[in-house]
Amino acid sequence: MIKIAFYDTKPYDKTSFEPYAERYGVHFRFLETKLNEDTTELAKGCDAVCVFVNDDVNKTVIERLYELGVKVIALRSAGYNNVDLAAAYGKIHVMHVPAYSPYAVAEHASALLLTSVRRIHKAYNRTRDFNFSLNGLMGFDLHGKTVGIIGTGKIGRIFIDICKGFGMKVIAYDAYPAANSDIEYVSLDTLVETSDIISLHCPLTEQTRHMINADSIEKMKKGVVIINTSRGGLIDAEALLNGIRSRKVGAACLDVYEEEADVFFEDRSGHILNDEVLSRLISMPNVIVTSHQAFLTQEALANIAETTVKNVLSFFENDGVCDNELCYRCGNVEHCKKERKQRCF
């Protein structure tokens, strides 16, 4: 039986993964702690580890996992910026879940946008206190506004369809534009300069880190709405805060945050939050923060669980071949296996 050390376990993880473990005959060692240099030993005796977005899979961790005989790092997420792929190459195979439910994330981005521009969160809090005043609740129509989409993968394209349903003008930027599409691609500068709303749907890489920064915010329209449901590191949080304080940024809708690892997914209500930038962002009346929950739907969790288990099984039952392996060697990290159908190493 294949044994998998499952790090950063939450109750909903157990609920979604246990049926597939039983169905496919694998054993999960559920661990509440995150994977880092201090917890690597907990994977001893396991064939694979299953990790999430805030597990720290750095070079030291990878080398120790390799010494322990771990063959596979199975991400139960699409993003992989927390894994040192260069260090893993030649030692441990890394695979991810490229498409669990793009609808879940795109719909959450839409929910954040509507909540923000129509002040729904403020109205909810007021009416619970029987305050039915409309003062301060004026919003604006989405119809006719220009929305700039950064990243046109599956999630980005679904969000584009949603925006078109509202009658919005859609422009997009992607380093690798989708071929044969009706998407209107523009340069990143054009996008930030002309969009009323900007929504991020791209992975976090060295090239995209802090792509929203002081310089790009300075180029934006006054009152721009920024949405991020991808990775926190895409935005320089300090620059965003300054943009909000200067009234350049009209609203921010954040499901992710650059320094979220020790905060998100945990109940910190009884503690003083040490992150001053996050504290100030949350205190702003035009900022909505959700705790990396865009993926959290029944359908998405089921797809994540099944794909993750099948990724591990594919490796051990198919001579090390898995369609969802992240290949460091060829440089085209997510797509090479679709062409070569062979082991990365």
C-alpha cells in the first residue's frame, strides 16, 4: 500500500480525501503541522508527501525527503511557487492539480467584485443592527466598464465570460496569449492604464512577482478596483496600501496575501496580528480580504482529492509517468509531459 504523509491537514481535507484513499487503496498519514525543515521527519516511512500552498518545500526539505526515500511531492493545488523545482529535479518528482474547478475561483473573484462595488458587506452589517440607511452605500454599474484580466488560463477565461455577461469591455494580458481566441490582448502597460477593474489570474514566478507595484499603480486610473485570487506575491502589499491611502486605488478585493503563510487558514481571532500591513489593509473600508477560500467548494475539493490520488498512483503504477508532473528540465514546467509522455528524469 502506498503511504502518503499529508501535511497541513484541515477537517475538510480529511472529509474529501478519505473516500478516495479507501477507493484507490492508499494510506494517508494526516498531519496538522505544515511541512518545513522542522517537520520533514514526520514523512519517514512514506512513499510520498501531499502538500498545500503554505508548506515550505525548499531545498533543505527536499534533500531530507529524498534521504528518507520519498519519491513524490504531490501538490493539492495548481500553484507551485512554494516548491523548489530546481532542487527537486533528479531527486523527487513533483506533480500538481492543474484544474480542480476553475469555476470556483472565477466565481469567487466575481463575488468579491460585486460585494465591493455594491457595498453588500456594509449593508449586511448595518441591517443586522436594524440600520436601514443608504448613506455611504452608493456603488457603480459594472456594465460598460473596462476590466483588465492578467492571465488567461482556464480561470482567467471563465472570469472573462462572467465579465462579458455583465456587459463589460474585456482586455487581457498574458505572456503566452491563447491561440485562436477572441480575447483582446494588450500590453501590460496599456491594461493598467485603461482598466477600471484589474483582476489577477496568473501564477507566481520570478517574472510576475510584484507585477502590481508602486510604478504600475501610479499608471492606473484613479479609483481602480484590484482583485487578486491567485497568489499574494503578485502584489506589493505595501505599495497597494499606499495606493489605497492616496485614493489612487478605489478598492481592493484580496483572497490571497503575500505573507499569508502564518495567518491564513488559522483562527487568529484571539491574538494580536503582528503583520502591520495586513492589519492596515483589513482596517480600510474599501478593502475586502477573504482567507484564500476561492477554491473552497464541494466540487473543487472532490476534484482536488481525486486528481491528487490519481497523480500519485500514476507515478507508482505507470513507470514514473504522470501527466501532471511539473518538469524542471525542459523549462516548459507545466506542459512538457503532454508532449513527451515519459519520465522527467
